[in-house]
Amino acid sequence: MAAWPLIRLIPRSTHYRFVRWAPVAAVISLVLILGSGVSFFTQGLNLGIDFKGGVALEARTPATAPIDLDKLRAVAKGTGAHDVQVQGFGAPNSAMVRFLPTEGGNAQVEANRIKGEIIAKFPGMTMPAPTVIGAKVSGELLMGGFKALGIALLLMLGYIWFRFQWQFGVGAVVAVFHDIILTLGVLSVMQIEFSMTSVAALLTVIGYSMNEKVITFDRLKENLRKYKSTPLREIIDLSENERLSRTIITGSTALLALGGTMIFGGPVLFPLVFTMVFGIIIGTYSSIYIALPIILVWGLKRGDEEAKPIKLGAASRP
Amino acid sequence: MLSLSRWKIAIVTLSVIFGIVFTLPNLLPQKTLDALPGWVPKQKLNLGLDLQGGSYLLYEVDTAALRKERLGNLVEDVRTTLRTAGISFNGLGEAGGVISLRIDDASKVATAVTELNKLGSPLQGALTKDVVVSSKADQRIELTFAPEAAKADAAKAVEQSIETIRRRIDSLGTKEPTITRQGADRIVIQAAGESDPERLKAVIGKTAKLTFQMVDETVTPEEMQSGRMPPGVVLVPGDAVQPYYALKKRAVVSGEELVDAQQAFDGQSGRPVVSFRFNGSGARKFGDATARNIGKRFAIVLDNKVISAPTIQGAILGGSGQITGNFTVESASELSLLLRSGALPAQLNIEEQRTVGAELGADAVKAGAISLAIGAAAMFVFIILAYGLFGVFAAMALIANVLLIVGIMSFTQATLTFPGIAGLILTLAVAVDANVLIYERMRDEAAAGRSPMSAADTGYRLALVSILDANITSLISAGIMFSFGSGPVKGFAWTLAIGVFTSLFTAIIITQVLIGWWFKAAKPKKLPIA
């Protein structure tokens, strides 16, 4: 029994001064946000077939020769077509190939080229004329999603306000926006394909990030009650240190769970898992360096006396 | 908190049994399942399109009917416009896509053209309108739709249909369909594995155009037989009571002004009805019309067929009412679903129905499964290494959590897609977080000098506040995304909500029972994590 626990990630008590680094973090975050913005507006997101629609080709072979879907998938990818999806289509000798035409290119010409290359590898296969298909994500679906997300964030802000103080709510929402922008930013910079699944990943990231914030706020609230006369910045440091062990264990668990998929999950699942892993890291960072320190900008109402807001410039003194 | 009350043990046992019973069908081969007696739950997880494929429906928007309807509406618009302007005319009619009429007074032709030019709506990306008015010899005027208009109409109809279909399928539960346009006027609907294509077809195939029209009582049965109607009156098929109704063409109110429709039961007869509520302007129009026509009949017309034609007993001012007809509970709830999600702009004709395979390749699914298993295993090992025996308890709670989530999702037939699974992994991470919070709290309390029992107890009590705060926040966002989002967002919210409840239950209650037992059995002098 004495050997347990086998791992202790950090010393029992730590005294890191997180708030001290908050201004540095703020500058880094601002630069990253600006970079994300530039990338977002210059090259944009690498929107996939889910958002843009594409071209569909039906493949048929004689009834006696069923299509090897894995081979077809490999061949279709080998033609260099973007975002290829291959799906069994009703019968074993029928399949559907979808792809995203090259931007600015002639979709018809490209479709015929791909068709030719596929047929060359599958004797007896025929492919009727290609059809244009629309996006899976329609404008209304996207707008509805944004609206839902907006209302959800507002209500979460409301709940945090109700449970804590409004400064906490603002801190949480600013930090969550920070996470969303940076996550979209990295997807844009690295031109990782943005699909319907990326939306799900983004929602998960927001959920995880919000969870981080609320957990830390809770400790801060408790410490505010415990240490009435300690300066706010010290209490923030204290709360973050007290929560550090938990943050690292939870974060590592989440990263371990997803890490397997990021490494062994293959190219299809990589964009999804990458988004989530990046989001977890950024969400943890923003809880420590954004959500809590931002409270210092306005100060907090503590007990009877109003804590003095701290000037942003002065916050950088050691 | 660590007291082992009987009800707590009972709930834990029952829920674990529930989880096992409802998860089991997913692990047994189909043959074994078929051999089991009927009362055993057999529902499997409804895996998404990406993982196991599903059904594929190809529909064509009936653009010909759409065009005919638009022409018909334009004829009525021409009639009203000229009447309002006080210009008399004759020979108004439509043939071969051209509406023609003759103005009685030659001096008024120019005014008529000006007035008629106000009809129609601007074409997208052009300065011209979709209605082209041209004046011909002999005081004749002709109206046609611009060639681009037909294309624009079809595109708009396809787009509207896609949204309406999505709303309809969404109200059947989280089926996570993909609905895409194909070519100019076709729509492809794919829905995950277990979704019943017949049920989908039932909700997609109906246009659900609802109107309230006044019955023209002046038309005699003889006139109805001959089919010659006075202008502005149409003959609409009815039911067994009356095969045909003569109705005023102009609808009093239409289904577009409904804000809600629900299946209900009639207060007097107890038969299933559809109760509905109008929006503000709909309620006003309906109120005015009923107040003016007491004693007369109005007809409720669905897809050009009269469902019922009640006599107006008094003005209906509240904006709500009910549709009685020959309904069963199913048909009434189906109609209310269709009315809630809005009418399709045009009839959709099914062209093809197939079964399709998974979107993800078998190798990708396999790689995903293996990597998720590795991830889960790593998570278990890590939590056990971090907390020893208590880590084992947390791991057991996690297993119960997975069983419950899979059980509930199988039971409610929610669709599980690959992103959904990734979301679940994160749900599990947050569930672990609850245990981490509790255990860290226990460490703190033990370090502060409390006895093991008291430290454990206080750990649970104090951590609970944070855990609840975090989970309520998640639940708020899940609730909002479920009610406002559609399609995949809705599915995500549903999975998230299930996960929040099961995680709270397993991470708090189940570990409490396990730790409680351990305290009773081992009577420890020191917490294993302290």
C-alpha cells in the first residue's frame, strides 16, 4: 500500500506566480489572435466537401464482379482528387465516389480525368456522367448553429454571473472566444480540412474549456471568502496553485485518451482529434492565463469594501 | 455522505444492471439476439452514416408543378391588381406558360402595363424582374416568367425543401441525416443505419400545405357536377361526407402563419385532433374572418384536399384552434409534426431508394476503434497510477459510465457518429475530472489533519459544489444547442446531455458506494491517496 500513488506529477504544494506572467501571456495571445485573423482573412479555412459541395461519380461493375471498396478508395485517392469519399451504393457492384474539385479549375475536365484513371484500374467498370452535389452544411444549418452557440455562451455567462460575479462571467467568455479564435486560427494556418466533424470538435473544445474555467472559479470564490484581506492577485495565484495538480491530471487524462487516436487513428480521423487536442491545451492555458487574470482588470467586490481595480500597466510589476 | 444507505446501493445496482442489459445487444451476434425471448431489449446502437452507412433516398423537386402553381398565383395577382386599379378586362387565362388578357378600354392599356410591371420579384443578381410584361396588338397584354426565373425558382425550392426536410427529420429524433442538393433539382437524403426509410418517406413525401378557405355556399351541387365555377372559386376534393367543396380561392390564413401544432384530444368526443396556434397576424386574420362569417362554413385544406369544414359558431379570436378530422393518434401527431416544420414549397417525387455503405472506409473505422481502445486503456492506467486503489474505483465508475451511456443511447436510438465518439471520450475525461476533484480535495483535507473517514467525506462534500457548477454549465449549453441547433449540432447536444447525467451519477454516487464499502471492510488509518 505504501507504494501508492505511483506517480505524483507535481509537488504537494506549489507557489508559481501565474498572474505575474499574465501580461506576457496576454501579449502572446494577442499576437496569436492577430496571426489567426490574418490567416483567416488571407487564406481562410480549408473548407471541405461538407461545406462546399462537390462532384459525385457513380461506379458500376457487372453483377459478377463486386467492387473492392478499399481498393477503389485507394485508387480514387491516388488520382490526387481532394476530399475523396467512397461509399458502397446499394449493391456490391455499385459505389459512389465524391470529391471536391480544385478551386478555379474545370470540374468537368477533372471529373473526366479521375473517371478515366479509376476505370483504367477496374476492368469492366462504367461510370455514368458526373453530377454536381451541394454542401451538407447549408447556410441555415450554419446560422442556426452559430445562433445556438451564441445563446448558449450568453446563458453560461448568465449562470456564472449568478453563481459568482459578473467579472467571472466576462473572464470565462473572453477566454472561450480566445480558444475558439486560436483553434480556428491553427486550422487555417495549417490548412487542416474543416468539415462537419470539425464543428463537433470545436463544440467539444468549448465544453472542455468552460469546464476548466468554472472549476477554477469555484476555488477562487472559496478562497476569496477564506482570505478576506489578501490582495486579489495573490488569491488568484493561490487558487491556481491549489488547482494545479487537478488541472494537470485531468488534462493528461484527456490528452492520453485522444493521443492514441491522434497517432494511430489514420489520416481520416487526424483533423478531428488534432482540433480537440489543440483545444484542450489552449483551453487549459486560457483558464490559467486569461480567464482569471482578466478579473484583475475590473477588480472584484469583496465583502463590504470594493477592491481597487488594478491598472493594466501596473500589473507587470514583479 | 459515505454512509451506505440502502437506496443508494439499490440505485447503483439497478442502474448498472440497466446499463448491462441495454448495452449487451451491441456485443452479442445477431443470431443469438434473434434466439432470445421477445421481452429482452434488442435495440443496438444506431451507428451514424460515417460508421455503418444507412438508407439513401433521392428525391426530385416537382418543378413543373411548382411552375404551374406560380402561374396560377400570377393569374390571381393580375386579377386583383387590375381590379384595384379599376381597369376592366376580359379573357384572362393561361396557356403554355403565357398569361394573356385583353384590356377593355384602349386608353388604359399603358396604365395597366405600368401596374402589372409592379408584379413579380427581382431576379437575383440582375436589375430585371422575374415577370415579363409585354403589350401586344388589339389591346392585349401578355405576361410570362423570364427564362432565368424557372431556374431561380427551382433553386430556391430545393433550398427551402432541404431546410424543411431537415426540420422534419430532426423532430423524429437525432437521426443525423445528411441532406444535400444534387444537380439542379434533386435532393439526396441519407440517414443512419437503423432509421426506418418508410418512416422517413412518410414525413418527406407530404408537402403539408395547409390553408383555411371559406366555403362558397352559393355554388349549387349542379354547378359542382358540371365543374363550371364562378371566377375566384375552386373545386376541392373532400371526404366521405361531401366529395367536393366549392371554396373561395383566396385563403383566409395559411400554414405559414402557424407557430405551433400539437397532437391533442378533443374535449368532448375524446378523439385525436391537431391543435394549433397562429402568430399575431395570422390570429388577426383568422379572428376577422370568423367574426364576419358567423354561421358560414370554412374549410381546412391540406395538400389540396379538404380535411374538415366546420361551421363558424362564433369569432375565434385567441389565435388557436383545433383541426378535427378522421385522425388516429399517429396520423394526428404526424400531421402536427409536418405543420410545425412547415410546408414544402413543392411536391417531392421519390426517384431512388438504396442502402448505402459507411462513408468511412473499413480500415479507417478499424484504426479508429483500435486507437480509441488504446486511448481508453491509457486513461485507465494513468488514473490507477495516480490514485492507486481509489483510481481503481474511478476506473470502475468509468466502466459503469460507458455502460450507461451506451445503454441509454441504444435505448433512445440516438445516432452515434465518429465525432460523437470523440465527444464521448471527452465526456469521460470530464467524468474523470469529477473524481480527480474529489480525490484532490480529500488529499487537501487529509493534509489538514482530518481523519481518513472525515477527509473522504469532506472531500466529496466540498468538491460537489465545483462539480455541479461545471456540469450545470455543460447542461445549459447542451439544452440550448438541442433546442436551437439542428442536425449534427442537435445530435451532439443530446450525447453531451446523456454524458453529463451519467458522469455525475457514476463519478459521485458509484465511487461513494465503492469507497464506503472499502472503509467498512478495511478500516484504514490512512487514505491511500494521502
